[in-house]
Amino acid sequence: MNEAVVAKRYADALFQLASENNKVDKLISELQLVKTVFKDDKNIINFLNHPRVKNEDKMKLIDEAFKQNDKDVVNTLKILVERHRIDTITSIVHAFVEQYNEANGIAAADVYSVRALSEEEQTNIEASLKKQLDKKSVLINNIVDPSVLGGLRIRVGNTIYDGSISGKLYRIKQTFASSTI
């Protein structure tokens, strides 16, 4: 089964459980921390995936490493280890965050620009996107990309708004190429 589908199923179950217990905000911050731990330390995934390590030792590690976390987060990690799906943890956190954002009217936007955007520019882009996307809030992630040449390229989910000079040059090139055929 596709990792994204598996991650979405686990995220759905965890989100539903968190919603029922009224602790979605708590879990989202804890899951972000868990994601950081697993991204920064590949040894933990190697240990949890190793076939010669006993399951009880794996569970001890999870209990010790994440003893400050909510029991639902810890239990999810244990289930992932038992089912040999711990590699999907970052995808699960990503899917959980997407559900949280959708439920709270938040959009996440990657804004590619040739230089870092000022606070005022980010505020203007956020206001414009909030109106266009009909969202309560837009989280801007500014990515400096010199290949943009100028203007902006904005990615929200699977939609890309390309107002960059490189994008315009590409479209002009395509127009000329198709007209000469």
C-alpha cells in the first residue's frame, strides 16, 4: 500500500481520537517534536526497524524517549513499530498537520522568491492568499530560490501560482515552440 495512504489512515485515526478527547492542539505540538526527533536521528529508526532487536526493547526505548509525550502519541509509535511502519512517522505527522490546518481554516503556502521577503511583503501576500483561498489564516514559508529570477512562485497544496520571471520566460518559449510547428 502507498505510504501516503497508510500515513493518512493513521493520521485520520489519531486526529479523530485527539478530537474526541479535545487535545488536538496538544498533539500537534508533540507530533512536530516527534517528527524532528525522527528526522534528526536516523539511528532511532534503524534501531526500531532492526530485526534482531526484541520488540520489548523497542517499546522500552519508546517509553523512555517519549515519556513526556501524551499516551496517544506513545501508543501510536508503539503500533507503528509492531506493524513495521515506523518509517512513515514523518508522513503521518504531515498528514495530521494537514488535517489540523483544514479543520481550522489554515492554509500553508511555500513562497519562492529571489530574496528573503520582508515582514510587510509576507503580510501582504498572506492577506491576498487568505482572501483568494477563503481561509482564516495562511502560514507563509519563504524559500529563497535564485532560479526564480524575479517575481514569486507560490505553492499551496497541489496548486502552483507562478508569477516568476523564469515561469514567464518558460511560457513564452513554449508559445514560440508551438507556433513554429
